Amino acid sequence: MQWFPTTRAESTEVPPREAGAGDEGELDALTEPVDGLTEALTAVDAFDRALTGGLLRPRPAQAEDLITLADAVAASPLAARVAEAAEKAAAGSASEDHLVTLAAARTALLGSAHDALTARADEVTGRAREEATVPPAAGGQAPNLLAAARSWLCDLARTGWQGIDHDVVSGAAQIVSAMLPDPRLRRLATLLDGFAAELAASCPGAALERIPVRRWADLWARGMLLTLPGAAAAPAAHTATGRLLPLGVDVQEHATAVQAQVHAVFEPADGTAARLVRASVSVPKPDTVLGAGVWQLLRPHMTLLAAAGEGRSMDLTDMPLTAEGDLIWQDEHARPGEPADPFATARVALPTATTTSAAPLDRHPACLAEPVFLEGYGIDRDGDTVTFTFPAYRLPVDTDRVPAAGPLTAQSVAASSACVGLLRWDAGRFRLQPLAVETTVRRKPVAVHAGAWAGGTTDKAGARAEKAATDAVNVLRERAGRLLRK
């Protein structure tokens, strides 16, 4: 599951280097424009404008925007198909295949932007990156349901965000209900469910004062590509045996779903180089479960969350691991190991860990998330805005991403002396998403982690939030039981 963050206004900042890596020359390179980045994003914005107004009866300005997208990929293997699709869409006669082609062109442009930004991040951290091997697509995924989902997404494209109403949006409900029981379709079902919920909450589109143009176009394009046979198939994986050292937990929450992603360093038992990996768990959730209550939904599905919350390593035996660095977590292949301080891991193991390239559908600037360790910075704070300052650059800290499901707060970030975080790129600049900080409380050094409550907590605020969530879940289960008995 992937929910794209809200796009912010364009601005320019200089990102940091990881402590102990790089030099001032490398930092100077980050101030230089990325070749082709502005042009690629301009073409994406043009298509998104066309999509906002709908492709049923495009206006001349929308037709020009569609041609801009086609021109941006004119030197690629997609050129002829995108040119035809743009021409048909501009005439209001685009078929489903044409709309899929336009979604693919948009995704390809954002993928190229992702690759360029990742290369810059690698320069800063000095991190080696291996190319992932993409397995061939597999079929056999309920073609009728995929066709139904694609048809609904095409209806949205023809209607446009300004034309959405409850009749159009409600068309997803039966499709999602039919998909959810099938594990192979759950990724797409979760995306459609959340997307439809956002659209329903914004109906009618004609009355909207502000439309999240980039976000909705992101979700639409990803949904379109996931309806293609094999696109949502489980990635090929090999097995991994060794020691897993958690760095931090990233929580991504939506009204209808929540995901916890543990970023870690994996040390293979065979003595080969350590590498960066991720392990994720995603579950549907009711919109009444908030804050620390989400751990009750996530905790039963992955023992790694408890280990990360307690500051312990995990010993893995034959755990499935994809070429992109994602652990397909199975509790029977893991057992708790020795205590492992994430900051010790960040100082010692992170600088030499290798990483791999993203999967094709994850090549998007919003998916850039590079683990880094920083210390020795100054802090500027202006209201809720926190910035880490260095002699040669300033790094904005994205405190909006700090989850309510843990003790980490903007205040603790603003009082920190060291930070483990994720280097991200959002709307024109790099930002740091903190996962854990070292700070001083009553003259004593203290580590504060976003995922500290993942395995349970005795913290008063966390315990109160968990109790409130327990009450909400119990009420929902009781009501669901009554409906089933009827």
C-alpha cells in the first residue's frame, strides 16, 4: 500500500549530507539544478490540469496540456502510443487503453524524476546502490474485477475532479468488496477504497475551493497501472538469514488504512555486506481508531514491531526478501535477539550499508525515503517550523510526518542533538522526516522514538490513547456482530 503525501508549494532548500559521509564539494552539487527535472514535472502538472477538468469534453487548454505530456516522452519508446492517446483524449474519444497509456507516460516521467533525485541523495550519503532485477509479470488475477476497477477509474478521468459526485464515486464500493477477500487483489482494493473515501468526502467536486490535484492524479495513475495483469503480483523473493538491526518505524495513516514500515540494517550471516531493508505491515482500519490505537491493529501481524519498540535486534532464518529490499515478514522465520540501540546502529552500521533500486511502480519522488543519521546541527524554530542548520546549508524538518502514535513530538525534535530520519523530497526540496532523536531531559541524555509504543507502553499518554482505541474497537465489533446475526 502506498499513500502519497499532500504536495506542498514549490520552494528550494539544500539537503544535508549524512554524518561522516561526503564533503563540501558534494554538498555544492546539491545546489545545482537537476537536468530535466523541471521539464518532467511541468509535463506532469500539465496532464494533471487536463485530468482535473475531465476528458469527456476537453477544452482547448486541456488539449494543449495533453500534447505537453506527449512531447515530454517524444524521445522514449512510449512516443507513438502516447501521441496517439493524447490525440484521442484531446478529441474526447479516448478508450481505456488510451487512458492506461497516458497513466503510464505520467508514471514514467515521475519515475525519471525519482531516479535523478535518488542519485543526488546517493551523492550526499556516499551510499552504494544496486540495480534490482525485475521479474516477469504474472497473470491469473481475476481479470473481470481488474476490468471493473479500470472502468471505474476511466469514468473518473472522463468526469474529472471538478465533476465528481456521489453517483460516480459510489461505483467503487462493489468492486472493493469483491476484491478484498482475494489477497492478490488487496493492494489495489486498499488503494481504491481509500481513494474513493477521499473523493466521497469531497463531493460535489464543483463546490471544492481547493483540489489536491497531484495527489489524486497520483492515486488515479497508480490504480490504472495496478489493473494491468501482473502489476500487483507479489514480487519474487529469495531468502535471507542473519541479524536485523532496526533504525526506526515510519507510520502512514489514512482514514481507512494504516501501515507501519520498519527501516533497518540487515547483516547477512554469510558475512557479505550489510544492506538497508524494510519490513511493512498494512491493515484496514475504521476512522474512529486514531493515534496509539493503531498499534492494536498492527501489532498482532508482525513481531518486529515489538522488537523495534523495545530496542532489540531480530535473528532471521530464511526470511523472504525481495530484490528491492523489502522483507516479506513471516513471524516463524524470526526470533528476538540481543538489545540493539538504533543510534549505535546508525553511527556504526548505517554509513557502510548498501541499498537497492526501487521497484518500477515505486519510482516516484514521494516514495524517496533514504535513512540518514545527523548530529552536530543547530536548530532554528519558528512556530511549528523546525530547521536543522549546518555551516553550509539548512534542512527543513517535516514535523507534520511525526505520527501521533508515539512519544516523538516537534518539541523533542527541536531540542535534539542527534537524529535518525528519512531524507525525503517534497515539492521542490529535500526534507527530513525524523524517526528518532537524542535529546536531554533533566540533564540526562534520552532517546525518543516514533515507534516506541509499537510493542506496548507504560507511558500515561500512550496508555490512555490505547484504552480509548480499545473501547472504540470493542464497540465496532459488537455492532458488526449484531449486523451479522441479523
